[in-house]
Amino acid sequence: MTKLEEAIAQSKALGPLALYHGCWNGPGHYLHDTTGKTLWDKDRHELKLSWDFSLMDGGLLDNGSRPDVYDGKVYHTCSGLVFWHAFYWWDRSGDHRRASNSGFYVRGFSNLETSTAFDFACESFPHIVKRQKQPLILQGVELQ
């Protein structure tokens, strides 16, 4: 079994989970579960989430040289010894300042289930999706 297959198997064994990093109700970018509970670095480590808070808070967008434009374009990457998907975008819906962003972080899906993982995240955080000024459109991922 390859390392990717092992990571996906661990992710699937732990089951589907979606997290949100961004503004829940007002300014301040934090990691949240589906109930709105704020998760801290200790929680991130226990969940074996691949990215630290600096990467979740705009770092993935900056590293990808994505222009800071609030246009609904959602970018994707994946990683981890426990396989996680990251879906992230520039977002002014919860904080109107420049460099404001949001992201969904999802486990429990394989590398071939990117669109399904994104749909799961959107369904897990309907109020985040609903408050967007334009539809969230996943970039560079063919429908599965």
C-alpha cells in the first residue's frame, strides 16, 4: 500500500468531518467545527490536520499567488498522513477588510472525491455558503 493509500484509508476510517476557518459571526479568523465551536492548535494536532493556522489564514492563497479578489473562486489542495482536502477563497462576507479569507478543511474522502468533499463541506456550513455575495465555484477540479 502506498503512503497516499494509507493516508486515505486512515481518513476514511476516521469518517467524514468538515471544519471551517474564517469569520463565524463577525471579525476574527478562527477554526470552527460545524456547531461554531472554536478549535485551537491542540485540537488541530489531535485531528491531524495538515495545515497550521498561518497557512489556513491566507497562506495557502498567498503561496498560490492568488490575487486578493473576492470573486467566489475556490481553490483546492490536499495533504496529510491522514488525508485532508483544503478548499479556500478570498472572502469579505464576514470581514470586509482586505486579505480576509475562508476555508473548508475536509477529511473522510479520497483524492478522487474532491467535488464530493467540497459538496460535503458546503452542506456542513450552509450559513457560510449562503452569506457569500456570489456562488462559490471550485477551480481546476473536474466533476466526478
